[in-house]
Amino acid sequence: MEAFDMTETVASTQETLDSIHHLAIAVQDVAASVRWYQDNFACRVAYQDATWALLKFANTSMALVIPAQHPPHIGIQVDDAARFGTLTTHRDGTRSVYVNDPDGNALEMMARDNPV
């Protein structure tokens, strides 16, 4: 097995992965899932509606999403999210664009100045 070469650097034209804002997982009932996470973990609700919620933990955030409304994904904050496409302003005030990696995994490229 070949060892990972830690000396490789990212080309100056590429975005560095500065921060993962949240992981979004699929749930069937947002309200029930929010209650379960609050009952079992130290977290607070940053945003919630009928189709998704954002929970804040000490070191990360997790979105609970209804898959028919929002794809399960990884939310990544980047300096220039608009380079991935046209940003959409969402109900919670965040601005982002969804893209897929080469294997079809959904990524939400988020503007760094988002309110939540």
C-alpha cells in the first residue's frame, strides 16, 4: 500500500478546503429528528422549517433534510462560492450553489459570509 504524500501542495489557482460547514443527512420527519438529536446530544437549533433543520454542535453543524426537498450533502464554506455557479439565497438567508463531485456526491458550496 502506497503512503499518502503529505508534501503535495494545492495549486494556487485551486480553492483550499478551509471549512466544512455542515453534513446533511436524510430524515423522514424533521421535527421528530430534531427532538431526538436534542434529547441525546448537546446541540441547538440554528434554523428549522418543515423540510429541513440545521443543528449546531460544539465543533460542527448537521442539517436534517427531507430528500425530496434537499439532497443529502456536505456543505463547504469557500471564499468564492460563485465560481461554482449562480448562488441561490435560501429561506434561512444563506447563499450557496449545489454541485456534484465526479462520483455524484452532492456538495453545497457556501458563501463564507452566510448568517448561520
